[in-house]
Amino acid sequence: MELQRFLMRLATGALYLGFVLLAGVFAASGAHAQQGGSVTPSRPGDSRYANPWGPSPPSSPIPFGGVAVNFKAPQASTPGLLISAYLFKPAERAKGAVVIIGAGGGVSNNREGHYARSLSSAGYMVLVVDSYGARGVQSTTEDNAAVSIFDQALDAFAARKLLIDAGNSADRIAVMGSGRGGTVALLAADRTFVRGADDKRFVIAMAISPGCIFHPLKPKPVASVFIALGDRDNIVGEARCNEWVKEYAAAGGKVISKVYRGAASGFDGDPVDIRMFNFPKIETFVDCRVDVDPDGRSVYVGQSFEESQFAALVEQMRKSCIRRGGSGYTNLTQKANVTLDLIDFLDSNFPQ
């Protein structure tokens, strides 16, 4: 088993080396790769505008390589709403486990699609869930209230049921995501959230650059968690996630946190975005912390909010902790490293 894992990492590393070199060739005409001091202003409406947090025009947001499927949204308030998803079958040596990937700032072929193809090549079935398209939203980077993060969590549980109904084992399904999708994974890892969901839930949750905003006063861990953080992230920062990790572990939860040096927000994005980009309209959460009562209600500045009142909570947070303006870029080396670490984490938790 260890030999197989070593060979997998060796082969994947070689593939990424070629990928990095090729990306460097395309970027050489004016880009100073991975230099934090090189800042390019945003250019709204310009087809060359790069967005490390979501789809970068003109690239397609549809993850290449998957088969389009859909399922009914579980929310009673939106009867008949169909959520789009993309199913990636595992390689020949299937490992009998599934990973659900939730959308980050926007569904991206270069982020969600990248993870889906990488994990499926490692033997995992993968389902990428697009919580945005059916709701008429392309991205939440400028307006986090456009789609409720709790609706995204409900979509993930509905996707889990879809997979179980199709014959997949309930105890071999993981949930993951980057950015906002990582925050959804953390919600799914704690029974405090999404009341009414099956107690067993997901056995594994993996979060890349999540916004560790929601902190249960009495955590109820249910999943083994992997959190990937960037030390140059000025969108969500490290501090709140470090607090979350301590609180989750103190409650008996299994959690691994790893910091990727030189990684800013969006470090796992489009390979053309290797220069530092400034995005003045993006909402940032570095200073935000929301305590959550055991019954699932969020408490912020003395006010209590049900999960169904997410938009009202965001509006209140905008008055005090949410700021605008951040920077980010794709770090090809760390994108490769986090991908290999995710595969290792899955392999160690889903033994064959």
C-alpha cells in the first residue's frame, strides 16, 4: 500500500511538473510568477480579467470531463428547483468511495474541475455540485448573501442522498470545497448545523482556504477534517481557522490543519493567474466570527439568526466585520501539493 501511494505521488508529481512548466511558458510574457509585489488591478468587463476566486473569462465554468446530472433542491421554499452537478467516474482501480465538491466563489473548471479530475484519476468517484446556476447566480465573491451558505450545505446533503440511493456506501462519502465550498464542508462536519440531516452525515470533510466564520459554542464533531490554509490569505485569514481547529479538537473531533507557504487566497485557481491580482469588490472576512448556539442559531452582536436568515446575518456583518478588497493569485506549486495531500488524506481514511 505504501509503495502504491509513493508511485501515485511520483506519477502525479511528474504530471504537475509538466503542467507547471507549460503554465510558466504561457505566463512568461509579462507575468512575474509568484511574486507577491506584482499587483495587477482588476479590469471589470475586460475578457483578459483574471479572477483567482472563480471562473476567469473566457474559460468555461463547466468542469470538463464530468457527466451532467441533476437532483431536486431539498429546500421546501423552492419546489421543483433542479440543482446541476457533474459526475466524474473513478479510474480503472476504483476505491469504492465518493467525494462531493461544493462550489467556491463560482464554479470553475480550473478549480472544482481540477480537483474532480485529480481525485477521479486517483480512484475516487467525484460529484461537483453547482448550487449557483439554478438560482441564477454566477459568483458570490462580491455578494455572499446572493446564495445562502446553508442552502449550499443542504444541497450537499441532497447530493449525498442521491449517491446513497444509487448504491454507494454511506460511510464512504466525503465532502470538500475551496473557499466558500470549504466553509460548507466545515458546516457539514458538525451536527450543530443543518438540523434534520442524517446523524451519520459525512465521514470526511476537506476544506481549502475556508472562511472559518461559524463557531459552535458546543461543537458536535462527526467527521475527520482536513483544513488547508494559505499564509498570505487576506480574504479569510488564518486566525479564525486556528480557533476553529482548537475548538473542534477540544470537543473530540479529528482534525488536521496545514499551512501552505506563499499561498494567497485563490491559490488553487486558474493557472493563468500566477500574478498577484487586486480585486477591490470582493468581500473579506478576516475579522468575522459568529458564535452558534447548540440549537443552530447564529449569534452576532447580540442578535440571533436562524439558518434561514442568512441574508440578514450577512447584512448585519457588513456593518461591522465584512470589508471589501483583497488580493490573490494561483500558486501552482502549492496547488499541486494540496491536491496530493487531499489524495493522501482520502487514502488514509478510506482504506481498501
